[in-house]
Amino acid sequence: MPARIAGLDALRGAAIAAMVAYHFAFDLALFRVARLDFERDPFWLAARAAILSTFLCASGISLVLARLEGVSPAKRWRRIAQIAACALAVSAASWLAFPRTWIWFGVLHAIAAAGILAWPFTKAPRAALACGIAVIAAGLALSHPAFDTRSLGWIGFATRRPPTEDYVPLFPWLGVVLVGVWLGHELAKRSFAPLAPLARAPAAVRWMGRHSLAVYMVHQPLIIGALAAALGRWP
């Protein structure tokens, strides 16, 4: 079992807390309580990018920690299967709630795929950094209409954002995980000391980091359910 790094838990917890806050604002707009533009407003676009980048980078660091602690292949595959199962559950629930914009490749789908694709790079941090930068650059710079479909859109390179509630394609986001792998090695050289100040974060934040998958899975149903009950209507 990987050793707990309190600073990493806090980093992951802060990303989850920010994601919950982002989704609360999103749901206020969904229920037409607030007028917020999540598709074009630079503030919300930057907030989403920052939250995703932090969360995915932390995933890359965690992969390195698992490698260094000698996590068994069976345990690693069980974790990937758990994340993939949660991703499928999110897809199913979103299809029921939003059949036109259901989530077919969101953040959990990306993390499950990255857990497989980025694992070999945990032995090669320099390659992880180089490939990570290349994946990010390609994902931001290249596009082609062939990738505007669900069959290929999960890769990236779409010419426009598809109609879905969450979209985290491998290009550029796999690159962020790979950069996280490199960063994980750099932190390990210093016994994760640069993350030590984060360990002073509130216990609730560190708890959210330790249970990030569970928090992610329950927060949206709770928020939407609470708003629906308070307002007496569905969005």
C-alpha cells in the first residue's frame, strides 16, 4: 500500500474542494438561479483548467508513489477497474439526467486511461516530461474534423467542444498526468518535502484528498438533489 503523503492528500483535497465549488456554481446556472457562462467566460474557463490540471497532475504524482512503494499489479489493476467502473456509472447517470449531453469521456474516464498509458513512464521521468509537453502542445495546437465524433473524440483534436457535460480528452490532458509523473520523481528526490507546507491544510481538506473518488462520486447528486428540493423543481 503506498505511504500516505499528507501534502499530496492536501493538494488532491484542495482540487476536489475547488471542483465541488465549481460544480455548485455550475448547478446554480443549471437551475437558472444565477447567470454564469461556463463556455465563454475566461474566469470559468481558467478555473476549470486549473482544477483539472491540479487533479490530473496529482494523479501523475500518485502513480510515481505507487511505483516507488512497489504496489502489486493486481492492486494497481483493481484501482484502475474501480475508477473505470465509476466512470461508467457517471456515464449512465448523466445519460439518464441529460440524454443529449451525457458524459462519454470525462475526468474519470481520462484518469482510468491515463493510469494505464502513463504507468510505463513512471520508470522514465525525463521521457514523461518530454512526452507530456508534446501531448499538451499537440492537443492545444492540432485539430481535425475526423475527431468531432464520439468514436474518436476521446482522443482529442476536435475542432469544437462536443455537446457533453464533461469533456477531458487524452490530448492535451494525458500530458498533464505525464508532467505529474516527472514532478513526482522530482518530489521523491526531496522526500516530498516541497509538499510539506500543504500538510497544514485543514483536516477536512486532507480527508477529501484521501477519499477523492468517493467525494467526486457523491457531490453532484447531493448538490443537485439539495437544489431540486430547495427550489421544488428539476433544472
